[in-house]
Amino acid sequence: MNVIDDYNRESLLNKAYYNIPAVKLVSCLKNLIRDRGKPLKIRTDNGPEFISKMFVGVCQANKIELHFIEPGKPAQNAYIEWLIRTFREDV
């Protein structure tokens, strides 16, 4: 799981998991909100953890807008794709 600030391209979170249950995703999001403040919008793919009722509910409760990229269009989330590629090459 990777979280990047689109404005300054700062990597806020890099975690390696075999899978990301919604509970773990929500826990990481709450920690980021506590440490860095609440984002206005989150852009993500349509993975099951991101469309789960738990994640969507936490985002609605915190008034965070969810923006899902179109399936098969990773270029719509270019910064995170760049980060993932660079991270894999370096690590």
C-alpha cells in the first residue's frame, strides 16, 4: 500500500502486504489523518478494499471525497504508479 501527496509528491506511507483488508486500510488512514491532517480527496483504483463499506464510511464521516480511476487506466493515477515502479526498482 502506497500513499503519496499529489501536490508535493511526498510519499506518506509505504507498506507491503499480501492483501489489504479494509480494517488495516482504515487503520492506516486514521493514523495518517492523526499525523498529517485530513485530505480533501483520495484518488484510488477500484480494488475491493477501497470500495468496502468500512472505508467508504470512514471517508464519508471525515468528509473526504473519493475519486476512483477508470478500470484499466493506471495513467489516471500516474504519481502512485511512478512511485510503485521506482520503489520496486530501488528496493
